[in-house]
Amino acid sequence: MASDAAEGDVAQQLAQRDLTLDLARVACVLLVVVIHLLFVGVGRAPDGSLVIERTIEAQPWFAGATWVGDIMPLFFVVGGFAAMAGWRSLERRGAGGRAGASSFVRTRLMRLARPALPLFVLLAIALGAAWALGVDPAMVDTVAIGVGSPLWFLAAYVLAQSLAPLMIRLHRRARVETMLALAVGVIAVDAVRLLSGFELLGLPNVVLVWVAVQQLGFWMHDGWFRSRSPRTLGLIVVVGFASLYTVVPLAGYSWSMLSNQYPPTVPMLVLGLAQAAALTLLHRPLSALMRTRAARGVVWFAGSRLMTIYLWHLPVIMAVVGIQLLLPIPLPEPGSATWWLTRIPVLLIVLGIVWLLSLWLVRYERSPSHLVDPVHPGMPVTAAAVLLFAAAPFLIMVLGLDTALATVGVVGTTLAIWLIRGRGARLLAP
């Protein structure tokens, strides 16, 4: 009876949502898993020596493929749509204003911090143990940088979502002017970075670019994209990619869109606009797909543990590779026909292990019912919690993962959760 009631609740919740956005979110994360798996090229050369390379990046078609395969801007567009929907829900319940903004930010922060804490703990222990055991530092650095590469998302997303209440207010007052101001800011930061040749000067765009892309999600929620004709939406997509083809060589951007994420650049904003239009253009067939029970089941199943999949897939990939190296089995040379064929079973193994981990870790994706303390301090404390949590992934994005930064992640995330939890509640209570 309890399971029937739970399934009924899920069905009711799904009926009230635009499921194409849930599908887009799940597809984005699963595509990230596939791309990262293809990056990890570890095998044996014909002479038996160990080969470690970023296989997919070495393919001549890779840069072009990223123009379609880099779907991270779309994730922020969908996040903006969800933020606007969540904010309007708060307003309907009479919980807007500063108190509502604090509650909104704490909820978003908790959804990221709780799943991240077990990972930071594992990384700190594993990297500390590798150092204590005298494992080759070069090998440890290679693995650590690879495992830490997706963590930039935690900093960028929590900062963008934390600014959502303010940006929604600006959007409502002057949506065109707000978007133009953000775009000008992004261009200015890029210009300073490109003219100076100093990459770190592009770091302000970690906020500006992703906030601007998130703003497109507000426009989507308002119905701006849906009110455009299919011809206009198609024109936005074509003009967007045509402008990228023109701007990339003129400004000296990388032809690889993945490289334009670190730090994020103007092409990410243009790509976000094109992807928002493309998603709207495909809304009808995607809606038809999401009316099938199979598609809903997959989206609900993966969506309920999406942070677990995102955070844990690379550690699992590295663990699977490590086990392969220890076993007396032949390893195909990265990039060979055999290597490409074996990516399918390896992907299934990785997803299976992540699923097993999720049986325990999924509890940390559920926001506790007693998150909001009636006498909880307001926005200043919430803002401090956001910065404490964002510090480690931001530094990992800039410097690369190591034992010290993994430890900073444990401490910062623990303090952030402690600050935003109701008093007397356990840090990771389900």
C-alpha cells in the first residue's frame, strides 16, 4: 500500500511538470558520463607498455563534435527554468521577499552540498592514503585531476542558483536590459582575458556566463521561446552556430566548446541560446516521447539520483580502469577498433556500479523535511554557507584536485550544511 501511494505521488508530480525539461537534464548528465568515459584512454600499446591518454580529444572530429555534444549550457538553461518555477511556487504560498530568498537558496544549496559531502570525504581519504603509501605522485595527480574535473559545476551552479532570486527580480523589471548588461559583462571579461593573455582574468565569467545562460531559462519559463514560430526558432539555431563559426577564429577562441568552459566564454552564452531554441523546437516530439511509460520510468529513475550519477561516475570509471590493470586480462590500445567496441560494456559496468552506490547515496539527494528552521538566520548566514561550499570546487577548477583541496571540500561543505540546517539536526540525516 505504501509503495502504491508513493507511485501515485510520483505520477501526480510528473503530471504537473514539463517532462521534456526533466528529459533534457537526465540526457545532459548521461552524455557527460559517456564523454568522460571516452576521455579515459588507458590500455596497452603493441609493445606492452602502458598507454594513458585522453582518447576522444585526440580524434580529428572531436572539436566539431563538441559544438553539438557540449550540453552544459542547456543544463543551466533548464536550471533557470526550474529556479523561476520554484520561486513562483514560493510566491504563491506567500513566502516571497528576503525570507523566501533565503529559503530558496538554502534549499538549492542543500541539494548540492549533501550529495557532495560523501564524495569529498572519500577523495580526502583516498588521496591522503595514496600520499602516505608513497604512490607515484605523477600518477596520483593524473587521476586526481581527472576525478576532480567535473567538480567545477558545483561552484558555478550553486553561485548561479543563489543569485536567482535577485536575477528574477531584475528580469521582471527589465528583462532585455538585464540580459544585455550580462552579455556586455561577459564580452568585457573575455576581451580583458584575450588581450592580456592571462587566463585567470576570465574567472569572473564563471558567474557572469552561467548567470546569463540561466537567465535564458527565465525567458523560457515566461514563454518567450514557445511563442516564437518554428521558423524563428530554427533561425535562432542557425544564426547562433553561424555567429560562433565567425567569432571563434576572429576572437581566438578554441574550436573545442569544452575548452570554452574553462573559464566560460562568450561561445557558451551563444551556445545556450541556440540550445534553448533547439529544445523548444523539439518540444512536441519530446513531449510525445515522455508520454510513454518507459521514458518516464527512465527519467524518473535517473532523475532521482542525478547528482549521484554526476559526482560518482568518474571515480567509478577510474576504479574500473584500476581493476582492469590489476587483472591478468589483455587491454586494447586506446583508440583502436577493439577499444571503441569495449566502451559499450565498460559503460554498462560503470552505470551498474553507480546504481549500486546510489542505493545508499540516494538518501543524500533528498532534502530533509526540517531544512528550514523558523528562527534560522537570514541571507547573510545563507550567503556565507554558499561561499563556504563553493570555495573548494572553485579552487579545484583553478588549481586541480589534491589532498588539501579535498579536505577543504570536506570542511567547507560540512560547515555549509551545519549553517543552513535546523538547529539540533544531524548533518546527513536522511
